[in-house]
Amino acid sequence: MGGVRCFPFPTGAAALEDVTRLARGMTAKAAVAGLDLGGGKAVIIGDPRTVRTPDLLDAFARVIDSLAGRYVTTTDVGMTVADLDRLRRSTAHVVGTSPAAGGSGSSAIPTAVGLFGAMQATVEHLDPGSSLGDRHVAVQGVGKVGRHLVELLVEAGCRVTVADTDPAAVEGLVADHGVAVEPVERIHAVACDIFSACALGATLNPTTIGELRCSAVVGSANNQLADDGCASLMAERGILYVPNYVVNAGGLIAVGDELFGYDEQRVSRRVAGIHDTTRAVLRDAAGAGITPLAAAAERAVQRLAGSPRSAVA
Ligand code: NAI
């Protein structure tokens, strides 16, 4: 399982590289979250503002349907729940549609809830006995996930600074919650406790990592590191990088549950479990003297090796 991303990739090779990397990430995400799902992903090459015509979505749905459930799709960057509802007309192998179309709705809310729990776990790990509510969090990208996250952070009493390439996304949060705003090119360099990358991938590279002024990085963006070596660069700077696929599993947990007969309580319990999984990954990493990225990868490999075939607990 994994979403379909609509993006104007410059070449087919670039699209293939991205989709393969994203699918691999979905496998690790499902394994660490304890889900009995493999990872997959799809891309539609084109500008999401123009390419998503009903005809194209119907054609895409027919391709999904031809795979007979070996790949189950859902939303990702550049796609909406309304698009999924359109796909659902031609194939059963789509989750995360609107409740009216039989789905569990937007996955951004459980993703933000899980991310918030992971931030709490990170603060507890770094400073036992302290609370996230006393902290300053800088959020890069306040779209579907980032906006819900900011609402949870503000409610918890956090100081919040945001940035987004879309001025409208930022204006709403300033008006409703009085959050501070930084230019997009400086948000990663804000002096804060946690930097949260919730925009697109690969915003953490050797240059931006050198400019970070936070204690930890905990964000939803898939593939937020330019490459895995970036986790070591952060460790060398004394910054705790909590792997994105550990902390952003809330959406997958929710939509994946549709395959097993959606159960709201089970979903809430599992999303809340991201807190404990994060703590366990950070504890494993500290105990073994490795990065949390390496500790999470180890967990994924162990779960895949065990590969229990049991139904969802
Ligand atoms: P979205 O497209 O709704 O929001 C992304 C936001 O980032 C937009 O407001 C956009 O204007 C902004 N943005 C783009 N480039 C930026 C930059 N350089 N600096 C600042 N802002 C920038 O996407 P969504 O759903 O909120 O997802 C955010 C990230 O979380 C993505 O990487 C996605 O793959 C990941 N994710 C999303 C899940 C979901 O359930 N929606 C689940 C797991 C991961």
C-alpha cells in the first residue's frame, strides 16, 4: 500500500527513482508501525493543476484494478480525497476516500496526531520529566498535515513558528492562532527546540543541516533527508533526527485499517502507539550508540524477517 503522487517530474527516470524510493519507505513505515502491509507507491507525471482530468483518473484506476489488489493506492502530494473518490468508481483497490465513498477520510489528521505524539516522546527522551508544551517548534510547510500539527501544538501551549511557500496557508494560521512567521528560506535556521519538516522531500541537506539551530528534527515529510548520510551529519552536530517513517505512520495506520474493516478505536490506539514506538527507537539508538535512523531500519528488518501473517490485533 502507498499513495499516488502527482508531480511534474522532469523525466521518466526521475519519476521511477522517486517512486521506488517512496515505495521502499512505505515498506519500512508499515513494518515499524507493526502493520501487515508491504510498501508500494505510484506516480502520475504532470502538473497537478492540469493533468488530473476525469479521463486520466479513470485510466489510472483501470491500471490499479488490473493489479487485482497487489497494490492498493491512496493519496499523496498533488492528489486530493476527491480524486480518490473518482478512482473508487472504477476500482475497489483504493483507500482514504471520503466517508461518503466508503473511506476513512483525510489521512492528514491521524498523521498530525501521530507526529505530535512522536514530538512528546522526543522531548521526554531528551529531557525526562519535561513537557512538549514548554517548547518552541518551527514548522516548515503548513498544508494538510502541518496545519493540523500547528493546531495541536498551539493547544498544548507550545510556541510555534511557521513558513510556507503559499502565503494563504500561513495567513490563516496567523489569524486563528497568532503563530510567528519566517521566510521559507530561513525556517530551518530558526532557534527552536524542534524543527518539523512538513513540506516536500529532501529539504534537509548538508547546507541546511549546517544551519539548523534546534535539538531535534521531527517532521512528516517523506524522504526529508537528501540522503541517509544526512542523519549522521545531524548526529555529529548533536541534533536528534527522528526518522520520518517512524513518526508519520498515522495516515497509513488509518487508511490501512480499511482493508481490515475500519475500526476507529483500533486506529486511535495504534496512532497513539507512535509515541511508544518513537521512544523505543530512540532508546535502542542511544543504547547501541547508533543513529535513530539505523535503529529504525534495524526494527524494520527484524519485523520483515519475522513477517507474522496474523490478522490485525
Ligand atoms: P500538502 O501538499 O497539503 O502540504 C505541503 C505544504 O508545504 C503546502 O502548503 C506547500 O505550499 C508547502 N511547501 C512546499 N514547499 C515548501 C517549502 N520549500 N517551504 C515551505 N513550505 C513548502 O501535503 P501534506 O499532506 O500536508 O503532506 C506534507 C508532507 O507529509 C509530505 O511530504 C507528505 O508526503 C508527508 N506525509 C503526508 C501524509 C498525509 O497523510 N497527508 C502522511 C505521511 C506523510
